[in-house]
Amino acid sequence: MNFRDQIKNEYPFESHWLKIDGHQYHYLDEGQGQPLLMVHGNPTWSFAWRRLVKQLSSQYRVIAVDHMGCGLSDKPQDYPYRLESHINNLKTLIQELDLQDITLFAHDWGGAIGMGTAVDLPDRFQRFVLMNTAAFRSQEIPLRIAVCRIPLLGAIGVRGLNLFSGAAISMAVNKRDRMTDEVKAGFLGPYDSWQNRVAVHQFVKDIPLKASHPSYATLQHVEEGLSQFQNHPMLLIWGEKDWCFTTNFLDEFERRFPQAETLRISDAGHYVFEDAHEIMLPRIEQFLKTQASPLG
């Protein structure tokens, strides 16, 4: 059985594709109205946003992307899986769909990719909902992720043994009973082989800790452009049980965006959308209704 048949109740959406540089870039496009752009991290895909897509698409146009190499997008083996490439792909989609007045939703790597896109296309973005993510340089990297960056050993673990995606379905949540067989199939389905886990490994390798790293300058560019959004409405949602994007990252966002609203969820982990969707969604709906203007 195709894994999409297994998850059709959780993920009942129509697929859309955009060809970028010869590769198919997958995204969801549900509902009508002001666009909400949802940008996932590693090792997830648009499936992570499914509850938000279902609920918010009754009032808004919800677009949720799969980065190249992720989800239902193509997984080329010789692709430049760099932060800059992911930003450029997202910019291409925004321009192709001519999205305006965007509210960005971002998690994990989606923060750097989404905010990087906003830095380059600032007139198209209005509001931001960021959760357990970063968009600035940091030296914090958990040992369990650092190990995955070791040459050869990392490839064997991440691509061969599926230790990164496989571990995430238990280590990224605090309420493990919520990870039903169907939900696990959703998170793991696109990453079922060495070839299909290429981007999962490349994301781990693309964390820029040194100035010599190929993505360091890109992340620095994103970081330096953040201040232009200080007066834009922003909601920071944080699962405080996250061992990767700890509350230190939230503290840094609050320092950079002192006017931002914050929702701290003490018993949620990195996959805050699994642990606390029933807490998140009412607050998100309130934020979208009350923060209608970038200067509001």
C-alpha cells in the first residue's frame, strides 16, 4: 500500500507541483483569502501542518510547501541542498503564485528558510508565526545531531539506518501516545530509502557553525535582515521540552522582537504541532484576527 493511502484521513489534500530547475516542487494550496505560507523543517514535510491546514483553510488560503528532497517533492541525488537553494525555491513559488500580504508559519529549518525569503521579498510579508526554530547564527548543536554530521558515520546513520527521521517520531514529541501508526506513517513515508533520505542528511550537514561553511554567509544575511520586521506582528510559539531548539532560541527571538507575542507551552516538545495543537490553534486564530496590519 502506498503510504499516502495509509494517511488519507490525516492528509486528505490535493497535491500541486511547480517545476523548478527541472525538478518537481510539491505544495498544498487549500482555501481562499489572505495567504498563510507554512514552511517545515527537517525531517518533516507539509504533513506536519495538516491540522492547521484543515482548520485555517476555511478562512484563509493555506499554502504548505515540501522543500526539494522532502515530502512529495523530487529527491535528486546531486542537488545543491543548501539554505540558499531552499530560499530561492520558496521565492520562486511566491512569485509564481504572486502571493501578497503573507503570514509566514515556520518551524525548525523553516525559520531560516522562511525568514530568509522574507528578507529578500520584504514587501510580500505581513505577519509571522514562528515555532521552535531559528533564523540567526548559533553555536548550540546537540551531540545527537553533531554525530550525524560525522563523515561516513553520519551517512550510514541518517541515510542507511534512518536514525534521524526514525528517532524524531519519538524524541521530538513529549506526548508519545499521539504518534499513532497513521501519524508515524505520515512522518516516515517519504523517507523510506537511502535515496529518499538524501535531503534529511544534507540538512544536518548544512548547519553553518563556522564562517568557512558554504551556508554561513547566507544565514548571516538572513540574520542581518531580521530587524526590518520589528514592527510586524509576530507570534512565537514554543514547546519548552524541545532539546534541540531550546528556550535559549526563544529568548533570542524575544530580544530581537520585543513587541512579539509569546506562547510558551511547558509540556510540548520540538513537534509542538503534535503535542499542543489544541492549545496552538485558538491562539493562532486570535492572532490572525487581531493583528491584521503590519503596523497594527
